[in-house]
Amino acid sequence: MSIALTEAGAWVIRADGREFRLEEINDFYRAWLLLERPFSEVKAALDQIARSASAVTPFPFAKLIGSALGAKSRQWTDLAMVWIPFLAAAEKATLKDLLSDVRDSKWASQKIRQLARKYVNEIERGDPKRLN
């Protein structure tokens, strides 16, 4: 399995001779394994792919994180929450509804629910210093 950019600048996953586009948030379940690595390593590797392809399209980390949050899986949510601080304020804001679901869930740990509450409150306040 590998992640690449097409000539058109679209992020894709290639596996077993097939290509899967990463466009909608629901497409990103194929990339959840990235969440098992430190954000800085993954970002550096994906930035290198983008530079090699001479593309200006950054990898949509918010969609990857959102996909994991939307799965309602304690394991993937825990991993995704570690990456949220690395997102820009606007990217965090796109996750508000998913973070609200985590905050109000029964399946997430208390620690993760509290962290989700913190992020939702920061988004609602619109405090850019706190969001970044």
C-alpha cells in the first residue's frame, strides 16, 4: 500500500494494483494506519511526496482525522485526537460536529471526551490563539 499524488494533484492510495481516491471524508478509512505513527513523521513523508510531484495540494489531515472520529472506534479516536493540535484553526473548525459527537459519546474514554469538549469550546469561542 502506498499514498501518492496523481498528475491532477489528487491524493490516492494504491494497493494491489488498484487506486483509491482520497476525496470525501469517508474515503480516508484506508489511510487510518497513518495515525499509528507520529504526526511529524507522516507530515514530513507526505510533504516529500507533494514536493516530488511538484504539487501544491497538501495532504488533507483534517479529513483523515475526521474519518477516524466518525468511525466511533475508541482505538482510532484515541489516535486521531493526538493529531488535532497540529491542525490549523480552520481545519479544526471543520471537525466541530464530529468532536461534539465524541464529547457526547458513551464509547470514548472520559479523557478523550474531556479533550473533545475542550476543542469544541475553543472552536465555539473562535479563539485563534487557542486553536493553533
